[in-house]
Amino acid sequence: EDQVTQSPEALRLQEGESSSLNCSYTVSGLRGLFWYRQDPGKGPEFLFTLYSAGEEKEKERLKATLTKKESFLHITAPKPEDSATYLCAVPGVGGGSNYKLTFGKGTLLTVNP
Amino acid sequence: DTGVSQDPRHKITKRGQNVTFRCDPISEHNRLYWYRQTLGQGPEFLTYFQNEAQLEKSRLLSDRFSAERPKGSFSTLEIQRTEQGDSAMYLCASSSRLAGRYEQYFGPGTRLTVT
């Protein structure tokens, strides 16, 4: 069964203090790894797709990277508006499960001014 | 480009009542998904449609739950005889018909509270 584990569960940063979130996965034949941002009471907002080891994607203060076993979401000089839960997910493998996403529990990021 | 929309945004119901939620996907997307999310957890897959065909259902989807997508456009999720354990955020997502594109775009969710 596909497993997605995120760490830490919660992270508190000061504004401008860079850090990284981790997403490790156990799935064979990876068809992509997705990062989402979720604000309280709202649906997840799509951020990035990574398809192969070594790939990197950037958006504003966020950079996502992928290895064969894990992905990192690097946050450079964060601002309070970056506070949210960050989720990673992988699609299933084989048959009808190709499109089912398995999510981690998320990392709750709080950036203090 | 309008995103995924869901209605209602919030629903409070008494145990034993039936509820129905609606999802309108992004217009050019042919795949539609339902997920459920409880506090402190990531979304959990419930079911998925390709056009009007329901192709997969999770074991989480008991016989009290039914989903439809009659014309391959909007979808409804009905929960019969609601229980307190059904309280959760119900999320709908859609994805492109393009091959190899698996990323899903989510709606704002429907928050269900069963009292």
C-alpha cells in the first residue's frame, strides 16, 4: 500500500527564517509527486508537480525538489502569509488506482512576524 | 477560468437525516473525485469518475454513501442516515483529460456537521 509521510507535523518560524519540509514516500513506479497548500477551512490549492528524481520547481519563496525516496519543500525568507498546512500526495499505481491520490497528514507551518 | 465549485459550503444536520452535496468541476476536465478530510489528516479518497462512469470506490464509502455524475458534468454525493462519524470536510477535485496529467484541482469543500 502506498505510504506518504510528512515531517515535521508542525513548524514555527520567524519571518525571514528559511527552512524545509519533508515528504517521504514508498511507491513503486512514481507517476508524480504533488505539493498543495491548504488554508484553514478551505480546499487544497495546487502548487507543484514533480515527475522525476532531480527535478526542481519554484514559485515565489517556495522551491520543491524530488529524490527517489523523498521530496523537500524549501521555504526561503518566509512571510506570515506563507502560514498554512502544506500537503504532499502521490497518485496510485496500477489499474483503477492510477488517479487516486494518497496524501500525507501535512505540515502546519506558522510564520511569526 | 473558473475553478471547482461546491455547494453548500456548510451543512449542519441531525443524526439520521440524509444530505446531498454538489460539485461542479473545471469545465474541460473529464475526471472528478470525492475526498473526505477530518481534522489533522490529509484528504482520503472516496470515489472517482471518468466522464459519467464511476471507476473506483474506496472501502471508506459504505452503502450509506452514493455518488453520481449523470451527464459527465456535475456530480452529487449523498449520505443517507447520517452518523456523527460522518462529520468532516467533503472535498471535490477534478483533473484533465490529457494523458499522464494526474494533478488534481480542488474545490473549497463542504463542511458537514452531524449533531
